[in-house]
Amino acid sequence: MLVTAVNGRPITGLQDLITAIEASTERWLVLDLVEPGRSLVIDRQAAVNAGPEILKQYGVPKDRNP
């Protein structure tokens, strides 16, 4: 699914998505999806905390390339 907004901030590309997520200080990340009326709600801190374990579990060395 394509993400069209994060907490109301429009997303036009992958860099917009990364910036919106990293800039957020709110507890919940609300990702609006391209399908009308569909959203994902993510506990930001829980996602940050789970990140290293998810990378390890799937053998991913880092979360992105520069």
C-alpha cells in the first residue's frame, strides 16, 4: 500500500516518508494509505524499540543506505 500522509503531512516520495516519521514527536504515527478510509496507526516508541530486533531477526544489516 502506498502512504499518502503521515500525521496529516503529505507524502510524495520515500524521503518525505522518512523525514515525516523521524520528525514526529507524537506517540502515534498515523499513516494514511492511498485507499480512501484506510490508515495504519503505529506506536512510534514501540516501533523504535523493536527496530533492532526486527533487523536482527531478518538478517538486515542496517535500516537504510545513505
